[in-house]
Amino acid sequence: MKDLKSENLYYYIYFGICSFIPLIAAIVSNSKILTRLLSVRGFFSAETADNIHKYQAFLIVLGLALLFTTVIAYKLKLLEKIGNYPKNIIFAIYIPLILLIMFEVGGRLVIGLTVNNHNLYEDHPYLITTLKPNAKFEKISINSMGYRGNEFKLAKGGNVFRIVCLGGSATFCGNVFDDETWCQQLEDILNKKTKKNPRVEVVNAGVPGYTTSESLINLNLRILDINPDIIIIYLSYNDFKPNRMPDFKSDYSHWRHNFGKVEEHPNKEWFVTPKAIRVIKTKLFPKYDLGFKRYDTVGKPGLAAYKRNIENIVTVAKSRDIGVVLSSEASMLSEETIHSNSQAFQRAMRYVLTLSKAGLLDAQKKYDLIMKDISEKFNITYVDNLETVPMDFDHFIDNIHLNKKGCRVVAENFANAIQKSFLSSEEDSESSPKINSLYLDSYTAPF
């Protein structure tokens, strides 16, 4: 009997000590420590910092609640009233249960993870993956046509001027709300300028992971059906990825075969803890090399494939009297930021597995030069977002993806170019802005 009493006392002490796990975690989980460990930028946003404080408060409450429960159990002699088998089960799962609760709340509150009950993507036989119509997930809404943002009618009204934006995740803008993407902000700016005459519709046709190969197919099979007046091509970074991969093929199949789908389908999980652990592991122990050789320059076959794809997109658009706007892709990568934004380069190298820092800069320069050359060859409007968007974390969330403020700059750049090249207003007359036919005449010049 005495041995049983001593054994129960050890259990109470054990449960009491376990109560301090959340309390210790509350001390460790402060903004200064977490920013050093987990933040790519070296700081958290005000919203995340506030969530960290909420998480600390939760941990303190959890720890005190566990300690209070242990004291009450001791006073009421609850362990003495249950058998050894239930007692041993509680003993075995107590710490894992505490850690699970901590990771679940921390993952959802601090890291921003949620259980993926909604799938944004669906398989496509020719495009690998497309956006799933009517899907919704956190900040993101997909309309019934399978594009991010507001609904629009397939048949354009007589007063509608439709712009379609081609690209990958930097066009999709999954890190901001629907009304904060540069596509939506572009629509808002142009409608303010034109006073909705014509009424401008901007369709966000960006899909995370798309290269120019997918965008070319997307244009032919889906975009032409919605009858755009202009297409914007904002895409180069994703084409860096297959450039130096072994056994290069101009259709990028050598890369797609190795790395599968454009965007992995989120798994339907009950808990976010596995994802939270993966995020923490990636932040603490990032892998920049998977056995591939890194090059300081991009390969000519990859550049030729990119040029061919862009020219084919332009040619298809030209054949349908669709205007084209080309653009460099804004990023935080430059000779000046190679040291000050070293973490941005490291993140880029995590996704572009065969290029060094010098290789990334070489790719950025040469792919942008291709865009400029094509714009001159076809007499197409070119927007230099790479040079005009400030390379800092006030405008980016990482090396390539923009925040709301960065999206605003890109939207204003496109709006100014489109108004100048496609939309004209007669200041001293009562007529409203109209499509600039002079641009379209020059656009159809032979090449």
C-alpha cells in the first residue's frame, strides 16, 4: 500500500513538472528569439508579432491550467481511484498531448497554417494543374471560370475592355487578399482613370508554378476563349528552374518529370502539427543543394526555349488582334542586394536548384534582355518592373513575391503603360477614354 502511495506521488510530481513545459515555451516563444530562428526577413510583421504575444499568453494559461489540474487531482486523490492501466496510458500520452496542443495552436496562430480541407487545384491533361473553380482558401478565392478574383461573364459587353495577366505565383499573389493582388489593383486604377468608360476587367490568369510553356498552352486552350483585348506577360523566374537541370529538353519535360506537378495538392489532414514541424525544420536547417551542380551562368538552350515561348505567345495574340504588354519580373535579387538580402538569395536557391547566386543574377539579366528584345522586335509595350519596384521587404515578402505595397507599384506601372499605349482621352472634349487604334496599327507591323 505504501509503495502504491509513493508511486502515485511520483505520478503527481511528473504531471506537475510537465505543467512547466508550456510555461518554459512561453518564455522561449518571444519575438526576438523567433525572428532569429524562423523569420526569413529578420523580423515579423506587426500582425505576426501580435499573434506571438497571444500565443505566449495561451502557453501561460495552458501551463497554469495543467498545474491547477494536477493540484486538484492530488487533493481529490484521483489517481488512487483509477486502475494502473488507465494511469499508465495517461502517463504515456501526457507529454505528447501537451506538445500536440502547443504545435497545433502555434502552427495556426504564429506560422499561419490551417488544415487544408479546401483544394485550390485540380488535375488537367495538358496543363498538369489548373485552379479549381469556386475554390476558397484563406485569403484566396477562385471564381467559377477557374481564375483568381471576381466573377466575370464569358461574353464581353460592348463597353468592356478585358485584360488577362499571364504568369506564375508572382502574378497569382497568394500572399495577399483578393483585392490586394496587382491584377485587381490594376483594374481599380484603370477604372478610376477611365471612369468605367470603357469598363476595364483584369483577369488574373496566374497559376503558381507555371512557366512560359504552361502559359503558352493556357493561352491557346483557355485564355483565347475569354476574348481578351490585352494580355500581360509577367513571367521569367519559373523558367530559371529548368534551365540548367540535367538532360535539358526545350519543352521542360526533363524538369517536370523529376519534380511532378506544378503545385502539390494540399493534403486533407486533421492536424497542422506535421506541417508546422516541416516549416520549422526548413527554416532552421534549409537545404540549398540536392546533389545538383550549381552554375554561375544560364544555358543557351534554356534561353532559346524561353524566347521561343514568349514569341509564340506574342504571335498567337497578334493573330487575334490582341494587344501585348511585356514586363520584367520584379525581385529582390541584384548585385547591390547580394549581401544585404542574402536570405532572399538563399530562398531563391532553394527553388532554383542548379544556379548559384551569380547564376541567378545572370538569369535575371539575360531573361529580362530577351523580353526587351522581343518588345522591340514586335513593337510591343515593355514595362520594367525589375528596375522600378524597390528591392526591400517593404514591398516583398520574399525574393520574388510582392506584398500589398509592392503589388501597388506594379499595378501603377502597368496602368500608366496601358493608358498611354491602349487607352486615350481627349482632355478638351466631352468624349470618354477609348481604345487607342494608333497603337494597334503599329502593333500589326510585319516582323
